[in-house]
Amino acid sequence: MQDYVLRLEQAGMSDVHRVGGKNASLGEMISQLSEVGVKVPGGFATTAEAYRDFLKQDGLADRIEQALVSLDVNDTRALTDAGRQIRQWIMETSFPAKLDQQIDAAYAEMADGHEIAVAVRSSATAEDLPDASFAGQQETFLNIRGLEQIKQAIREVFASLYNDRAISYRAHRGYRHSEVALSAGIQRMVRSETGASGVMFSLDTESGFQQVVFITAAYGLGETVVQGAVNPDEFYVYKPTLNMGVPAILRRTLGSKAIKMIYSGKGSTADAVEVVDVAREDRNRFCIADAEVEELARIAVTIEKHYGRPMDIEWAKDGDDGELYIVQARPETVRSQSNSAQIERYLLKEKGKVLVEGRSIGHRIGAGPVRVVSSLDQMHDVQAGDVLVTDMTDPDWEPVMKRASAIITNRGGRTCHAAIIARELGIPAIVGCGDATAKLNDGQLVTVSCAEGDTGRAYEGKLAFEHQTNSVGAMPALPFDIMMNVGNPDRAFDFQSLPNAGVGLARLEFIINRMIGVHPKALLNFDQQSRDMKQTIERRIAGYASPVDFYVDKLVEGISTLAAAFYPKKVIVRMSDFKSNEYGHLIGGERYEPVEENPMLGFRGAARYISESFRDCFELECRALKRVRDEMCLTNVEIMVPFVRTVGEACQVVELLAENGLKRGENGLRVIMMCEIPSNALLADKFLEYFDGFSIGSNDLTQLTLGLDRDSGIIAHLFDERNDAVKRLLEMAIVACRKADKYIGICGQGPSDHPDLARWLMEQGINSVSLNPDSVLDTWFFLANEQS
């Protein structure tokens, strides 16, 4: 008797040709990983042989071949007609008697006399190969109940091999239609309708950074996340510290999670599930706890280790038993295939009016006329170079996605099928914008930028941008270190792939501005705020335990992301250096900040930290840094203190750091001083008694040496870090540090703008030059050529 059905535990990765990639992987995990804590629901699968014998019924295979032999898949109308006809033929064809009987027997064994709910999933035999994702090409049916409904679902799964998107995808990837067979997996349902579910990758999907697990999560059944119908919660977990058993969550982003998919109670393929709204209080909290996030990450690492490559994994939390289950695992097929010796960079050269914002997919930029498409019926209207704008881009759009210069959607997260395909096709996409279809108009020229971090922006008009490709296989040696100035944690995983010796300047105010946006005093004194201000702040801090916890936790997330991205290289974090006017622009800031005529020379730096009015805010920064270093074990973080005017301030601020658990030398901590005031260079030996070295801030040093306001356009032409007076002070600082055998670097703008200044600093014997990421490669090659 032919084996038309296999129990999942009978299958393994050697059976891809029999049950397809997904079902083979499920069987592999059940048999090989159950003992190490990976829970996979059981079930059975139909075989490829069953599918091929099914196609022999009534000459079906020959009719399909004739329908496709001359089809132009770029003619979307012809594609739609051919696909519809083939699927109808399949639905009208009966199963072979032996297949019918074996499905009956397998279901009876699985159900054991009970009525159970199952998921019926597709698994193609050419699926999940290293060069193809096949993401979302075939159908999945959830909460199917009863034998007849299961058979109906299997037939629909078979028919879905000839969805328009699947036909187009195979044609463009060079697969012959007849060489791909389909297996239907029948798997016991996880009750995630009362729990949560999502997708996770064992690397960062945007940069390819392999030391993190990226997890998305939403309430209910997982199809809303996979399809992109919901904006999920997102988490990054750092693998090395996860393995150490210390807190390892680097980032948390609260998703809107406005809807969830639940059982309808009917159990047929047409109406087995329904979508309902999520209660507001549930939207405003993370749908899984930190302990569950870390457990999911451990599962992802276990699966990745078993398969020996980055993985794309679907998971579900059962709301009844509270357990975490894996329902699919496949190889990640985009970032893991990229050439790490080639660095591709897109740089926006000008700014414009921001029309919509959302989650960026990839780091590319595209421009073109908007094409708003509200349904599949209109997809034929998309022309080459259009910016495709729709409510929810799902894999049905694949036949036209490759025509678009960019994609913008109202809904969706960074792990939905459409996002995966957009990455694979190399198309910039912004998902989860909320109202893009309402704000953008047909024919309107826009520039879609995904090159500015996690937030993607659509700008009005066609803006100039630059596309660079650099080879970094073997960088020439230099007599000092090239470090980077990185303030935006969103780009940390991307920037770490550049040649570097770590981060010479991580600005804490960038994290406060981008990730927090609220004045620390307004959070410390939350109960004293007006009703309107409280509501504004409450919206910001949703998902966090308290206003102060939000501030500290977000600082921890920003700092730890930077530290993890570059570990074990040094990451020098500068304590906040907002001026009073900049602090005043934060939510609630006006109430707590003085009005100064010249904030650049006012209440900033060390003077602010040691003042009675700001000390409690500074202590929150210290709390975050201590947690990152001591609890998360990211001891590559070092501290930099800016704008220290006097030796007395130096003494006080170092004592204050020690009082808050950040004592020089403890746990390897170095405290660096920003050398940016002439007094710092003139009295360098005195300041160095309190610090482990200097990092020169050439912007302020030039301003204060030449007596000019660097923000003034009128005298901007006089601003030059290469002025002899400035260079004399730079030389004094370098000599003093070398004499004291302490660190000396520079993190100001000067070397990024003037490679010849970087060369001069190299000749003076500076330890490191910290550059803006976009100037690292050019400056490095310039200095190497100067040496030769």
C-alpha cells in the first residue's frame, strides 16, 4: 500500500522531497528537539506522492501544464484567469480512494475519539531552500473541525499551489511548475486565541546581525502577524548574555495590536475564524512577559543551533496551559544570504516634508509617483516605478511588487510575509503607517526613505539620494583606531558591520530625544502634572510599570542595544548634554528649564549634573548605566562626562558617579572626560587626576577658542577646526594624555569633515579618531593612502 500519509514524528529533514520543507522541519523538531524543551504540536502530513497521484486523476496534470505553458506571468490579468481556472479544476477533482482511506485512519488515530481543532498548512517540496523563501505562497486554514472539513481544507491547500502569487513566484525564480509538489500538514491547534502568537528570527531581519533574536508578538492566532494585519509588539534579545543567564532583552517596542483572530466556533474553511477588536487596556501593555520573551529566544537559539543556520520561526502561546509552542520553522533566506564583504549604503542628500511614517523594511530609498490600490482588482494598474500604497500588503501582491520602486502600507509588522518578500526583492517598504492610503494621493511624487533607522518616512517630492557600494574585505592597517559616533540605537546593528574599533561617542541625548521624548523632571513629578499633560505622558509610557521606570528602561534599552551591537569593543557613552532650550522642547520641559540668552554657554554638562535642581535626573542616567554594566554584563560600556568647566566640577561629578555605583576602576569601568573647553587643555594634567583619559570635542573647542557661535550662519565661514590656535590646544591635550599614559581620542565633527585633520591627529599620536559612520570608509582609505 502506498504511503500517502506520515505522522509528523515519522518525518525529518531527509524527507523534504516527501512532505515539503515545513512538515519535514516540524517532524525534525518533534523527534530531535522535544527533549531539550522545544514543544511542537503533533499531527500528520500527506505526501508529495499523494499529491502527484491526485493530479493524475482525470488528466488534471496535463490540463494544468497546457494552461501554463504559454502563460506570460507579467500579464496580471492572464495570470489571474489561468490561476482561477486551475484552482477550480483541483477543487472539482476527487481524492484517490487510498488517499481518502489513509486520511481517515490518520485522523482517527490523532483525534482518539475526541472532536479536536486542527490547523491545515501547506508545505511545498521546493520550499525553504537557501535561495528562496516561498513566504506565504500557499494557504493555511485554522480551527478546522471534523473529517470532511479537513479534507476540504486539504484540497484547498493543494489548489493554493496555483495561487497567482505562487505561479508568478516560481516563474520568476526559474522553477518548473511540475517539479514542485505539495504536502498538507494537519497539526493540532494551539489555543493562542486566548494567548498570543507571532514570528521570530534568529537574526536581525534588517541588518543581518546574527547575535540577536528578533521576536514579534500579538494577541490571538498568528495569522494576523504573518499576514501583516496587525502591528505587533517587537523585542530584541541578545544571544551571548541570554546564554549567561542574565537579563538579555535589548529593545521593546509596543505595537498597537488593535485586532486579534479567534475561533468562530464553526470549524469550516470558509468561516472557522473571525477577527475582533482588542480591548484598549490590552493594547497598552505588552502581550507577553519578559520571561516569555527570553524563553522564546532560548528556543530560537536551540532551533538555530540544531539546523546550523539562521531560522524564521512561528510560535504560539496556549492561553489554556500557558505553554509556548513552535508551529513552523524554516531557514531565513534573505539576510543570511547577503555578502558581508560588501556594504551597501543609501544616503538621503536633502530633506523634505514628511507625509507619513511607519516601520522601515530594509535600508534602501526609492522614489516615484504614488499608486493607491484598495483591492486586488486594481493591482493591474501598478506601473513600473510606482510607489505602491495599500492598506495591507500581503503575498497576493507579489506579482506586481517587483514593479514598484517602494511600498507603503497602513498595517503590518516587520515579520509579515509581505515584508519578507519586499526584502527578498530589494524593495524599500514602510509598513504600519496607519493612514497612508488617506494621506497619499494617486500620481503624487514621493521619496520613500528606509535609510534613517527603524522609522521609515515618505517625503513629499523626489529628493536627491546617493547609493554607495563598498568592499570591506581587507582594510589597510592604521597606527590608531577608527571608532564611530553612533547616537541612534536604531542603526546600531547596521553600523556595526562597518570596519571599526568601537563607538567613540554614543550621545545619551539622542536616546532621550528619539526613544523617550519626555523631560525627566516631568516623569519624576508625574503626580504634579496637569490632567492633559498626564494623558500625554501616559500615552508615551504605555507598557511600562511607571513614569520613572519608563525613563530608566528606555535608557537601558538604547544603551544596551549600542553596547551589544559592538561588543566586546568599547562603547563610550556620553552623559546627556542637552542645553536648556533643547531640554525645554521635550514634553513637560518648559516648566523645568530656565530661559537663557545663550544656552550653548549656560546650564549644561557637569554643572547641570551636580546642581540640586537636576541631580535626581542625573541619578536616573546613572541607574540605567549601572544596570547595563552590572546586571546585563555589558561591561564594554564606558562613561564620558561632557563640558567640565573647572577641576572642582571634575572632582564633584566623579564623586557623584561613585555614589551612584559607577566608581572608576570597579568592574573595569573607565570614566572619560570630554575635552572641549580651552581650560581642559590648558590644565590637562589637573583634570586627568580625576579621569581615565580625554575625548576631544572639536566643535565646542573650536567655538570657545575662536570666540564664535557655531550655530551662527553669519560667521560660519570662520569656523575651522584646523585653525592653528585650535591645533595648539589639541596638541597640548594629546601630549598630556600620552605623558600620563591615559586614553586620548577625538569624537568631534572635525576629522569627519576634514581627512587632513585626521591625518594630522594621526601624526600627533592620538589613540583613536571617532568618525560619523558615513565618513568611516572614505577617511580610512584616505589615511591609508597618505601612509603609503
